[in-house]
Amino acid sequence: MKHPSIRNSLLVRCGIGVGALMLALSISIYYAARHGLYKEIDRSIKQTAALLGNQIELENNELTFEWQEGVGTNKQLIDAGLFQFWNEATGEITRSAGLRSFDLPKFCGPDGNPELRDIKLPQNGRHARAIGIRVYPFVLPEEMARMKESGQLTDPRSLPHILVVAQDAKPVHYVLTRLRWILGLGTLTTLGIGFFLINRAIRHSLQPIETLSEQVAKREGNRLDSALELSSKLPSELTGLAESFDSLLGRVASLRMREKDFIRNAAHELRTPIAGLRATIELALNRPRNADEYQSKLESCHSQVTAIGELLNRLSALARMGNAKSLRREKINLTEILNHCLQNFQSRFDQRNLTVTRKFAQTPCHANGDGTLATMIIKNLLDNAACYSPESSQIDVEISETNDHVRVFIQNRSDDLPDELDQLFEPLFRKDSSRQNEGSHLGIGLSLSLESAHAMGGKLLAQKTADGLIGLSFILPSSA
């Protein structure tokens, strides 16, 4: 499966963004220039129309176009101008020299107001801009007085004319065409340069990530616990991810180390009973023996095989506890379970002359948990106290209840405590004195108890005092 590339995604998105921005900017520039050029044409033809509209004179009851006489205008307008008059009263048409025999379209706005249009010139079909307006002849005051004296008064508004003035838009179209090419090529060039610069910027920004990836890829399996070298150029958005990944590698390395220690300790624990079993069998077979001697050796072998089986059962239980998804949790009476366990261990306590002080009332203390697991945990705690307490010493047992939890506390004296109490809960950890005692623990009870307590939502804590006392607290959620 091909994974998406951050570089390509950023490059494409930035390119699309820059392209859209350049396109919008180019379109804005183009239409702004187009609007300005057409506005200039419109201003020019409006001025021409205003000039020509004031050059129709009514004199001696005849209409005179002053531009034909070269009055009030210039030669270029007369020779090259494009305009046309329509006498609406007589239908007579007057054209500029530039139109020759061709006619412009006749139009004006409502009520004769000026109106601008895009047209095509009749002589060559080019695009042009035109204005149409209704104009009236003007009469000089002297001429008006003369017409009044003669009694032949003519109203100028009875002689309306339509004036259409046009201007060829070819220069504007030429400029706009060149502007389109310039903007198009400029946009493409900007996109090309932008893609190049953006690609370099993205590559430079992602370089710390590639360096970090190479570090992880080149890291050997036995160096998982060494910290990653985080570059100062690593983006702040990725620093947390890198640190979390580094922490994860450290936890993986710690788990691997614990796994190795577990396997090494398991092998060590199995080696002693297996060696003893082998030695017993070899001793039994080195010469003929009677039935009683063989029975004695077989009983010894049976005892050692039972110890190996117990070790394997505890290891299996510890592994299953780590993978348990659910447990049956119900209301259990920890006071009743504690009394039952103390009764079962009384003979062990008597053998070593241990005094058990019950510092709790017989009031039921109900917790939420699994009765079988809770019994196993309390037995393991009492077993440790019975084994490691000096002879003729005292063991204190307490049980207390609050609104949210129930606590079983067992305290005894021990002359062989580790520096770190967390070691007590490591699989197959045993004190030095217990390793020399074949009848001592297998080193799994507290590890299994800790996992069991966590599986029920509880805790198993250890604490020690300056005078050599150690206390183990088993805490479960209250069912109240």
C-alpha cells in the first residue's frame, strides 16, 4: 500500500493556493485595466459628443454644422472622426468624412439621454465603442431677435437630431491581448518559481523529520533504551511526538530487559530442582537398592517434581493475569476471608512461635472484587510474613474500611529487606536468604498478587520503617 507523502501533499496544496491567488490577482488586474481603458474611451467619446452636439446652429431658418466650416473643432476630428447625425424631422443624414458612405447604428437612451454601447464598425467590422444622444440646434440671441421681428419664429426643439459618436477599440483590444499574455506568462513563471521555492522550503522543513526517521531506522535492537538525538531544528509540533516515541522506546527496552531477567531467573529457578531431581535419580540408579530405598528416592523425586509443577503453575497464572480482559467482580466479605486464611496458617505460625495480633473488629468489611483472587493475595501475604519473620516475633494484621475502599494491612519484622521495595513485586525475585533455603518461596507470589490486585481495580503497596518492619497493604474498592 502506497502511503501519502507529506511533501507532495504540501507542495500540491501550496501550489494550488498560490495558483488560485495568482489567477485571482491576474483576473483583477486584467479587469481593472480593461475597465480603465474603456472608461477612457467612454470619456473621450462623451467629450466629442458634447462638442459636436453644440455645433448645430439654426440660422436664417437653415441648419448649419459648424464642424463642416472648421469652427470649434480640429482637423483630425473632421477627417478621422466617426460620427453621424440623423435629423428626426426631415430624415436627413449627415456623416463624418471618416465614415464615407457607411452608416453607424442609430440609437440613444430613453428620452434622448446618452447611452453607451459596444458596436462593430460598418466599414471594417472592428469592435468599437459608441455613444448615442439626442441633440437640438442652438440659436444665437441676435438670430432669435431677428426671427421674432420677421414673425417667422422656429422652435429649435422641433428639429431634434440623433448624434452617434464612435471610436475604434482596436488599440484597446491590442493592449488587453498583450496584457493577457503578460499576465498568463507571469502567472506561469510565478507558479514555477513558487513551486521551486516552496519545494525547497518544505524539503528544508522536513529534513529534521527525515533525520529522526534515519536514527530510528538505524537503531539496533539492543540500543532501544538510548535517547533519540532531537535536533534543535525539529518543529515544535513534532517535538512532543518525538519525545513520546523516545519514551515509548524506553518502556519497550525496559519490558525487554524485564523479559530477559524473567527468563534468566526462571531458568535459574528451574535449574536447582531439576539438578536435584537428576542427582536423586542417578543416586538411585548407581547401584541396586531394596524397595524401601527406592521408595525414599521416589518420594524425594515426587517432592521436587511437585515444586517444579507449582513453579510452572505460578508462571502460567502470572502470564494469564496480564492478558485477562474481564474478571467476575462481586461483593465479598474481606473480614471473613481474612479470618479463614489466618485459621489455615495458624499451624505455620505455631511452628515458628510467631504471635499474630489481630487489630480489627469482626465487623464485616465488604469490597468489590473476585473472592478467589482476594483469598490468594491474602494467603501470599501471610505466607511471606510466616516465612520471613524472625522466630518468636510478632505479626500485626489489620483491616479497615472507608467510604471508597477496604484495606488489609499485614506488618512483620524482616532482617533481609531489599533497598527498593518495588523489587518485591518483580517476577522470580527472592531475597538472598531465601535462595539458600530450598523450602522458601518460588519468587512469584507477590508478582501474581500485584497483577491480581490491579485486575480487580485495587492496589498492593509495600512500606518499611526504620526499625526493620515491613507492611504490605492490599486495597480493594468498597462495595458500599
